[in-house]
Amino acid sequence: MTNKIIDVQKPVNKLFDTVAAFIPLGQVSALSLNDNNTVLLTIHAQSIKDMISPVDALIQQVAARDSPITATYSLSFKDDGSIDVTVSFIALL
């Protein structure tokens, strides 16, 4: 049973390295990866200004790998002025 689980595991370390290189871990609210290698990433920041650099860097990194951002799923403003952005892209694992 353990061998079957190990055989189907995906090498997600590259995904975590990519995200961590551009987005401070404290700003990552959620990260999910489905069977089709589609990533949903939610980034939290205190302001729009704080959001621009990490999102721009992530878009540039994904584009450099020819892995398109498929959608911006949500952009939400919180009562305290902070912001959450959820983006989707295909991970090259």
C-alpha cells in the first residue's frame, strides 16, 4: 500500500520553491494542486501596493516557464484594508 502511494506522488518541491522565491510565506493563504497540475494560489497582503510585486513576479516566473496563468479567480478586499488575490496556473512538475 505504501509503495502505491509513493508511486503516485508528484514532485511538488519545485512548486513550493517557485512560490517561496517570490512570495513571502506569510502572504500565502492557500495553495492547492489538482490531478491536472492546476495550481490555485491565494495571496494575502496588507494593501494593493504590497500585492503588486509578488503577483507580478509570479506571473513573470510562470510565463518564463511557458505555463500560462489561466485565471484570476478572485480579488477580495477585507474590512481592515487588506486584500486577497487567488490565481490559477498550470504547474510544470
